[in-house]
Amino acid sequence: MPRLPPLNALKAFEAAARHGGFIGASDELHVTWGAVSRHVKLLEDHLGVALFVRQPQGVRLTAAGCQLLPVLTDAFAQIARETERLSHNAAELRVICPPGTSIRWLLPRLDTFQTAHPEYRLKLTTDFYTDSGFDPYDADIGFSVSNWPNRASDLEVLTLFPSLLTPACAPGYAHDKALTSPSDLSRCDVLHESRAHEDWAAWANAFAPNGLDPKSGQVFPNIDIATKAAVMGLGVVMADLVLCREELDSGALVTPFPDLVCQSPLGGICILGGRENWSTPKVEAFKSWAYKSAEPDRAAARAILDALGAEAPLDRQD
């Protein structure tokens, strides 16, 4: 690789050429005009060619100086743009989180992160894809690596809390349907948070293998809408005991079979991210905040699991 001229000499020449003299360059660079002159002379000696014609009334560029100036101006401008972009990216934390989890877990807590870390600008979205295609993010709050196309082997995962599932419905709906056994759900309107039906399929396989079609019922875009439909008395939703805690604690929803709880087949709620950004200061700050924020949810889930007892496995049959 060719030996480059000293950077300070290049900066001194570029500034002097733009200002038409050493005095303007000295003001911009906060050095004496004599220092600017010496740096320019150093550059000329390095190149073996004169860049300025020095005259009593000032200096003017030589042909070589006119040739070099636009190259340096463009190079310094490109360096400035790129360093500004890198600095901007280092301060921008890009997080993706599904709508239901955003509404029910992340957003109610997010102000505490922004208060604790005002140095980061958090950009939250619910969709990996933009009009220009896949948009990479620093952290994903979700169940699995399926949202990171072709990158499963390049991911780090931090589990925040387990996802525990049991059917829930409005009290009046439970009374009207006389729900005393999982087989009674075959007479109910089943509400789904996605077309995949994984949650109902897992619960039915564990507790009602012959009395419930897990693919029947209404499909909604996310758990928030499905839960609100259940509160309205439209059917039975597969409630996440953390994400649906507000409705369960208030009595807007009841669990007909509180001892029949299974873990989500998709695993717990996690933070996932690419290894190249996993240990950056902004992602470390977000992971630490999220894990601490989820401590009560982990404790509540652990208490539920302990209450079920080791002698009563989660996958017992009805």
C-alpha cells in the first residue's frame, strides 16, 4: 500500500486552498498561520511538487494544487458523512416486537428504559420488512428465530420469561357454556391469535386430545385483539398468563381450568439478536433493562409452575 502523506498536512492544504490563504485556514483549524504554512510545505516536500505559488499579496494554487484540491475536498466530505452515519447508528437502538407483545409488555415499560438511557434513540417497529425489503434490527423480542431469515445459526438468545398458556373467557361466557371439563370447549367459539394455531394445538394435545378441534374458531391478527374479543364475550382465547395478566387480575377474563397450564410450543418470550451487535453498548443496555423489567414475570411464572407440582407434569392428559 502506498505511503500516504501526513493527515494534518492534507487538512492544512485543503483548508488553505478553500480559504485562498493561510490565515483563513488557521482560523478554521485553530492553529497559527505559520503552522499551516509548515504543514503545506511538508506536503509539498512529500509529493515533490509545489501546490501554491507564494506571492507578496498571498498565495494561489498551482496546476498540481488545483488537481489535488477537489480530491481532498470530496474525500474529507465522504469521511465526515460516514463517521456521522456511524455515530448516528451507534446511538440508534432498533428493536422489533410483535404488536401483541409490544402493547401488553414492552410499551407500558418502555419509558423507564428511555429515562435510564437518554443517550439512545429507540426505534420500535413490528415488521421486519419495509418497502425496500428486509430491514435488519439490533434486537427482536419474540418467541423464536423464525423472524430472522436464514440467520438461526448466527443468533444469540436471552429468555425473559416463560410463556404459560391456559384457556380464558369472560365470566358470563364461562357461566353460559357451563365449562367444567376441557371437553366442554368443543361447544365454544375458539379464538386464535394467529393462523398457525400452535397454542391451542399444544394445549389440546396435552389436556383435550379427543374433545377439541384446535383449528376451529375465529382467527385474529394478534393476541391483543383475540384477548379483547374474549373480554367482549365472543369466545375462549388461549391466554398467556403474563401477557393477559391485566384482564385476569381484573376479572375481565376467568380461567375455567386454572390447573391445566402448558408452556407455549414456541418457548418463552426472548430477546434475540445477531452476534455482531449482541455485545454493543446499546444492546447490552437494552438486554439488562429488559431482563430486570421481566423479573416479576419470571417470578410469577415460576410460582405457577411450582404450584402445579412435580407430580403433576404440564403435559398430563385430560
